[in-house]
Amino acid sequence: MKKVILTTVALISALLSYADSKEDYRRFTDTIRAEVYAMELPAFNVKEIPDKYRNESAVIKAIYEDVDAKKKTGFGRMSGTLRFSRKAQVQGSHLTRMLIHVNDKAALEKYSEFDFSTDKKTRNWDGYAKNRRAMGVRLIKPDGRTVDIDTSEFIEVEEGKKGEKKSRKLAIPGLETGDDIDVFFYTESKLQNVHPDPMVFTLRDEAPIMNYRIHCVVDDNLTTQYRTLNGAPDFTVSRDEDKNYVLDLEMTDIPKEPRLWYNSDQQSPMVKIHIFNRRNS
């Protein structure tokens, strides 16, 4: 009897924790959603698609990547001791937003469900990486109506031998051919004595892309290295009023990937960016 009671208590605690997690996710996502959908991005207001794309299964009207990285200084315990020292911290965010036009049943099936990563925190001997993620989806109907999708109704998925690979799946109810899907994925990161993961932006997809824009704002106290490959345009580099480096890139009217004899890594235009948590001339 005692074992049954303990098991029941543990189950209730787990369910309450899961409920709190979903509520925290809802509050966080609501805040980010309001900010993202208030952005002034003309490419996301395009209603029509060119005649040459009328017979495409799907058309990506716009992709917008926004990267922000700031250098901070914090304190952390030295490994194996009770002493504390100054630690290099990077706080940043990465937004990917897409506007996808669904033209036929094949595209309807493909975009009727999205996968996105869960929040994650990892540690090493002298630092940590903490990521908090949000997702937002809204449908834009042919008559102009906007339908918001509740992204807290996701399903937790565990893969791998021990369930170590965790993700979330979200179905998109009410999606119909002729709709536009305005979807974003947002990651907020806090890193201590850890470099941000390298970023790779591939400026081509299985569907044609009408507009692809990348905007990065990076602290002067961080080091940014990037390479443009396979014919990708170069960044326009400037400085803002806070002396941050601002990198902007835009590419338009990008054809879809060919189906045969095509190697995306070697032929698609792409940009690789590394940001390091210290200044280096």
C-alpha cells in the first residue's frame, strides 16, 4: 500500500511539473509571438506569387534570420574549488521566421506538422549553455483572415535507445491549400565560458524562395568570422550607435533545388558564421 501511495505522489508531482512547464512555455511564447508579429518586414506582407511559381507545390515567400549576441561578464565557481572568478558570458538570440504558401495537397501534407527542439541546459567543467525556445504559427487565409495556432498543444517526443533525443511535434489544424503559413522558431541563449554553436544558413530550398534576409547584431567585444560559399552574396557590414557590428544580407528570387544530380553542400549558396566569446583582432 505504501509503495502505491509513493508511486501516486510521484506521478502527481510529475504531472504538476509538466503542467507548470507548459504554462511557462505558453507565457514565454506569447511574449515572443507579440514581438515577432509586430516586426516591420515588407517581404512578409506579400500577397501574390509570380506567375512562374503558380504550378509549384509550395513557395517560400520570405525567410528572415535574426541573430543577436552580446558579451557579458559574470562570476562562477572555479572547478573543484570554492573560489569564484570572472567568467565570459554571451547572451543572445536567434530567430528564424518563414512565410510559406501552400499550393497543393503534397505541400499540405508536408507542412501539416512541425518539429522543434526543447529547452536545454548543458554543463562542462567550467561553464554552461542554457537555451530557451519558443515557436509561433499563424495561418493567413486567402480572404485575408489570420488564424493563430496554439503552440502549447505540442506532443513531447523521445527518440534514441534511452530517450535522450527529445523534441516537440506540433500539428497545424485547419491548414488548407491556398493558405500561407507564418511560422517562427526562436532560441534565447545564455552561455558561460562556452562559444555559441556555429551557424550555417543555406540560401536555397526544395521550394523556390522569393526573399531571404539575414540580419546580425554582434557585440564589439565578441569575434565574428564568416564565409560566403557557392555564390552567396556578401554581408553589408556597419556599426550601430552602440558600436555593435551589424551584418545584413539579402537574396531574392532563389530557384528551388534540382531533384537530380544535386549536392546542396557543394552547390547551394550558403553562409557559415562563427561567434567567439572574446575579442580577437
